[in-house]
Amino acid sequence: MNPIGLTLPNSLAMHTAQGSSRGGGTFGQLLNQAVSQLENSQNQANQAITGAMTGQMTVTQAMVSMSEAQSTLDVATSIRNNVVQAYQSIMNMPVG
């Protein structure tokens, strides 16, 4: 797993792989993939905490898993904030 936790595919490679068709739902697929990765990261952290409490994992492993989940959540929150800010900027633009 990378330090951030979210692995976003290269958009040019996605576009090339799908041909020249636009509107194929690539943004939706990308968003679904990112949310799934975020959910998986959170689930792994929960499992690691449970494993540490039952003695199946060390506390260090649980802390690393929690840190990765927190980093993934921080990135997702930052992306969401930037998207909302961009949306608000577009909505505040004057219409010719």
C-alpha cells in the first residue's frame, strides 16, 4: 500500500484504454474506486484494532494500520474540500 492509501489510475491511460468515447462514466468509476479504497482502509484498521485486542496482531501493526487509514481519510477530505471550493468558484462566476 502506498503512504497515501489512494491509488488513482492515470486518467490518460484510462481514456486511451476506453478509446475516444467520452462520457463513459470514467469519473464515476474513479470516484467509486477511491471510495472503495477508503472504505477498505478503514475496515483494515478496524480489523487490526480487533486483532490487537485479541492478541492476534501486535499493537505496532494496529497503529500502522490506523495511521494509513487516517492518511487516506485526510487525503479524501482534502480532495472533497478542493472539489467543493472549485464548485463554489464556478457557481460564483458571472454569466456573460
